[in-house]
Amino acid sequence: MVFLISCKNAVQTENNTMVDKQATTQTKALYENLKKMNGVMFGHQDDTAYGIGWKYEPGRSDIQSVTGAYPAVYGWEIGGIERMLDYSLDSVHFHKIKELIIEAYARGGVNTISWHADNLVTGGNSWDTTKVNVVATLLPDSSNHNLYKKRLDMVADFLGSLQTADGEMIPVIFRPFHEHTGNWFWWCKPYCSTEEYVALWQFTVKYLRDEKQLHNIIYSYSPDRVPNEEEYMERYPGDDYVDLFGLDLYHFGGADGTQYYIDCVNTSLSVTEKVAKEKGKPYAFTETGLECVTVDNWFTGILQPLVEKYNPAYVLVWRNAYEKPNHYYAPYPGHPAAEDLKRFKESESILFNDEIANIYK
Ligand code: BMA
């Protein structure tokens, strides 16, 4: 059954809890609609760029090949743009990413962008945690501040270039410095103080919004799993700097890891929902998945009951890597979990691209 969710009275200027009071009409509309989604939008990282056994085939998507519909949310990764590289760290040309974002917007879908920024001190990647306190060096009046601004200029150029042929800015949900409650990125908790993390976040938002005058951005805060609200909020940059409360949390260990995943999602997503509701802001399950989808009913048996319980605006599963065998999070045609993804698509609570309408109105 197809449900067209029509979003009424989307833009409310009073009671606007957005970071950017000058956000474009479409960005404000998206933000308001994220708060009152009637269902959970399904998302997939790099969905139309590549999949299992293919890359850059116009219109192709593993999700669409299995279910007949595109995901409602499209995740993209811009790591590498800050160094003026032509390709993202996942080997997608930035021109291609831009083209596919424009295409997804034309289809009425939602775009979200992650940024695995390289380590400016060591020259390594996001996962290079060999030097502590990289974050401190990026702050105003610190040694790498000017270089950090140059790198942000590249990010800003890209975000600002996301326009339709008529010059309409395409809204994006931007998720910088995600999973900071973990220990694997140079901006994570063990490698900088709370004050430094918050200062980096606030500077970044102000730079993109005020200095670069970008008004098409919804800023998402996306911690990884946490035991309680206190830890979820420990490095919260503040109501004036965060639009959307996110959560990144993966299912590890196949069937044996199911209960642990469910328990962790219950703890962390309930906190995410609670905080978002108190703040009057939207919330989403910004990254999840089970690598290789080794549990055949993972989508309807494990994920669906969880998202139905907490009602995030969307849930996004990670990419179906083209270049890394056995690194995929959505079934493709012929995969044992493909039938289950079809059932997931058919359920009333889960929304694909063909089931959302007017999300920018
Ligand atoms: C990780 C993996 C990496 C990828 C990174 C950024 O989870 O998928 O292969 O480079 O995300 O997209």
C-alpha cells in the first residue's frame, strides 16, 4: 500500500528552534516536517552512487532493485573535500555526489552529509588518533586555526554549490564530528576536552552560517551508543548550535549480537527521543546496520520494532561498498534478506521515497 504523506502548514516561523534563523524556506519546511513525520523514513548511504557489482549506473540503486522504490533519505560522505581532492574517501567523485544530491532532491528525497575529515596535524585520516588534542589546535588563536578555516572553505563551497538549475538551495542535514562518544576518530572523547569539542562545533556552525552565509543546513548532533542521558548530553554544543538529535549505533556480532544491539538501541534511542522532545527538535537514527545483513529478517524482525517504538524521523543504513567485499548493509537482488527488505518497504510505518511528498513545503 502506498501512503502519500502530505505535510501541511510546514513552515512555522514562530517557535522556530533552528540554528539558522535565516534558513531558506525549503530548509525550514524540511526541518518542521522532520519534527512531525508520520512514519519513519528509510535511508541508505551512497545509495545511487554504487552498490554490489556496479558503480555510476544512472538510476540504479540496490534498494530500488530489491523493492521497486528508492530510499527516502540519501546519505553522502564528503571526507577529502577539505583537502581539495576530486574524490571522497569512498572513491566517489565530488561532481557525482553533487549530481546525485540534485537528483535525489528532484525526486523529493532528503539528503544528509557526513564528513570524515582528515587529521590536520598528522596528515592521517579521521581514524588517526595517534596525537591527542588535534581539536585544540583548530580553535581560534591556535596553531592550525587558519588552515582549519581554509579546509572549512572547501566544505562550504561544496555545500553552497548544492542548487537546482533554477538556483534554489538544496537543504542538507549535515553531521560533522559524529560518534564523538566513541574512541575511533581524532575528535572523539578521549582526545579532547568537552570545552574543546563544543568550541570546535560552535566555531564550525558560526563559520558556515555567518561567515559563509550558508542557509541550507540542518545541523545534526550524532553521538554513538551511550549508557544514559548524561553521557548523550555531555558534549552537547547547545540549543543554538544543534538542530537534530541523532544516534549512530551498529549491530555487531551477527545473530549472537542481536540482544545486545536491541538493548543498546533501547537505551540510546529512548534518550535521543526524550531529549529531542524536551527541546522541541527532530531526532533520527542517523546510522545503523548489520554488516552483510547476516540475519535474514533483520529489517522487519529487529530494526522495524525498534524504530516503531521510538519513531525517529528517519533511519539510515550504511553503504553497500563497491570496493570493499563484504562491507554492505542493505540486501541486493538475490541476497537472502532481500524478501525481508521488501516486506519492510510494504509496512505502513516505514516510508520510502515514493511515500513522502511535499517535505519541502
Ligand atoms: C566506514 C566504512 C569506510 C568508509 C567510512 C566513511 O564506516 O564504510 O569504508 O570509508 O565509513 O564513509
